[in-house]
Amino acid sequence: MFLINCPFCGEREQSEFKAGGEAHIKRPKQPTELSDDEWAEFLFMRKNIKGVQFERWNHAHGCRKWFNIVRDTSNDQIKAVYKMGEKPPVK
Amino acid sequence: MKNNYSIFSLIKNAFSYHENWEKAWKDPEPKKEYEAIIVGGGGHGLATAYYLAKKHNMKNIAVVEKGWIGGGNTGRNTTIIRSNYLWDASAGLYDHALKIWEGLSQELNYNVMFSQRGVMNLAHNLQDVRDLKRRTHANRLNGIDAVYLNTEEVKKFCPIINTSQDIRYPVLGGTLQRRAGTARHDAVAWGYARGADEMGVDIIQNCEVKGIKRNGDTVEGIETNKGFIKAKKIGVVAAGHSSVIANMAGLKLPLESKPLQALVSEPVKPIIDTVVMSNAVHAYVSQSDKGELVIGAGTDDYISYSQKGSHDIVEGTLNAILELYPIFSRMRMLRQWGGIVDICPDASPIISKTSVKGLYFNCGWGTGGFKATPGSGDLFAHTIANDEPHKLNAAFNLNRFVSGDLVDEHGAAAVAH
């Protein structure tokens, strides 16, 4: 129930987008050497922050591109939007 | 000893205009130390305290609640109770709860208005039909009553459903669990609170946990806005805020907290005497004793703690409701709200010890915890008291995300858990 400023298309309704969850979870470089605990951490464990969170979104009903946003999950206010590969803005 | 609620106490209190009923629970200040503290005064938390006191002979217990008891998801859900889950572990867990529900009003001497009006799950495509038939067979092997209905039988059981084959998602059949039904959600919280209070449990409201104190790998107590409270055992039942509490203890959980919405209509005369759920089109409906239609919508796909959901979710649900029940097309909706639900990757709960000694979590119930309230409390109490899980909740440990032994209930839970 909020607007998202897609870096490629401009401001659109949130319902056009698909949330992709927590951002900056690094895919393991050498998966074959990972322990079960490390797999669990990568696959399942989430910060699930109440407050400012970095997350991935996809403009599913628009340009279909992925990008990142910084959002306060306690009130859904978006603090910043930045493209994939760009450095996250410091809090 | 509390006075029993009965027809006689009702008549007696009528003479004093119902102004002299004794308080159902006290409003104590926290003591310095407890044997066990339960964080979260919802149905699950209060039930946990109740069974700790009743079955495990613990007397020095506190339930701390940041708001008022039953004010979170206990008071926000659509009150559906059923146990028709696919896997053996889930069937054991949810049917354990259902069996307690069947005698709960008598046990608590508090009318929780448990009504076994049946829950019907609809199938809208061939895969739904196959899945629901498979689930029916699995249920019956586990001793859970379930029958598969064809389209005519669905229509006969609930005549207002549009079974025309011309609609976008035609009704191809459905399952029915007759022992399933609904209960009054507030009464469940209040009944358990009254029962726990009678056995000496301190129910402390407006007491928010600010921190969990650890000494190495052992838990020592909780920091709250009413000061530090010491305890050797702490059970956290904080639903959508479980991750927040876990973070205080330096733990991470496999949960995502999302808004789940529900709405009720204006009250009307009895029109639907059962619960009908459709996972595929995200619509489920029943009618409360006041006459309101109680409608459950879906979750948003983003993490949020704002207790507000998106309008398009409600719109999608009402589209589906109107297609299935054209008779509701002129109903007006009275209220809409959201609750924050803690969703596990496998749509099954966590009732488990943690890597911190004395710290236990009961979470991950996601979109469907209400139905399990009594069973969840009973099994969590067992886990806390014995520092070991009961055999019915052994599969629902935190370690399953490491071992990979998940209990995938997305089919039976979906969003309409």
C-alpha cells in the first residue's frame, strides 16, 4: 500500500512489483565446501528486521528489472532506491 | 479458588446488574524472579503458562505482554480450526490440538464457543483435485476424519456456492472435515488467562521486552520497561515479532514477518453454516454468531510490521468471494485489519529449544496458528518443563533447517492456513 520509485520507470504502485526479500545475501563462492550450518544460514536464516531494511524488488508488471530499496518495515516508508550492483547507501 | 461460571452464577449476578463479577485475572506488578517467563500474552503464550502450571507443577510463572492479552494475532484471525494436514508430523500436531479443543470449554469452565460446523476446502482445477484426494487419503490413514466431495456434494453441503462450470475458477470438488470448525478467539485468550491466573500465574500486561540477558550460552532474564526480571527458563511466543526478540538474544530465525488481512461484513441473518476455504483463489469465508461474514484474505509478499496490508490483496479476495458467492454482491464490509504473521520456509511451526540454554521459541505459525492454540501451549509447556520436546513436536525443531528434514505443508497451509 505504497508507491515505489522504479529506477527505470519512475513512480508506480507497489502492486506492480514483486518483493524479493532481504538483499545482499551473498551466494557462497564454493558451495561444495559449505557445511550444513552454512547452508541453513544462506538458504533459510533471515534478519527479518523491524526497522530499516535493505531488500530486493522486481518490477514484475513493468520493466521486469530487479533493483534494491531501503525501507523501514515498521511503517513501510522507503528511504532510498538503488540499482543492482550499486553500493547501498549508508544508513 | 475462583467461583465457577454457571447458570446459577449468571442468575445471581443478574440481581446486582452484573457489576460484582470477580476479576477473571489479577493485574500484578512483576516479581524479581520467576521459574519461567513466557514472552507474549496471546492464546499460545497463555496456554503455555496454563499447562506449565497445570501439568508440570510449576507455580512461579509470569506471562509478559507488551500490549493487552489477546490483542495481537489472537484477536485478528478468522478463527478457523481444522487438522487436515498432509504429513504425519503435522497431522499429529494439529489433531492433538483439535482433540483438546473438543473438551476445552468444560476444562476451562469458560465458553470458548467451539463450533464443529465443518471446514470445506475447494478444488478448482485438476491438480487441486489430485492434491486434495491425496490429502484426504493421508488424513484418513492418520485417523483424521476427511471426505472428498464432488461438485454436487459441495453444492448440497453449502447451497450458496456457485458451482456453474462457466466461472473463471469452477468448483470441481472439495474436501470436508466435519470435526473442524471455529471458536471465539477472545474467549480462548481470556479462558486460558483466567485458568492460569487461578493457579498463580502472573499475567503482566503493558510490559514490553527490551532485551534478553545471556550469560554465555545460558539465559538469565529479560529487560523490560518494568525493569529486569530474572528467570532460568524463557519461552518466547511472540508471533510476528519473534525475530525481533531472537535478535535481542543474538539468534537468527528462518522467519519472514508479513501482513495478513481479514475483513468482516455487516451482520446478516444466517446464510452460511460452515467454513469454506479456497486456497487456489485465496478466499475463505464463515459467518460469526453475530451474523457478520468473516473473510480471510492473503498475505502481502513483502516484509512489514506495519499491521496494514495492501488494498489489491483485499480486492483479489473479494473478486473470488463474489464469483463463488454471487449472493454476497451487495454486502457491505464493515471492518478490515491486518496482523503480522511469522512465516516459515516450510509453512510449519517451530516449537523448539535453541542454542541458548533455557531459551525456547514457539513461532513460525504463519497464517494459521489459532487452530493449534491448545496443542501448541501443551507441547511448548512440555518442551520448557522437560528441556526436551514431546514426541508430537519433535519434528518441529529449529535444527530441521540445518538437517533439511523440513515439514512442507504449503499444500495444506497455502495462504489460507
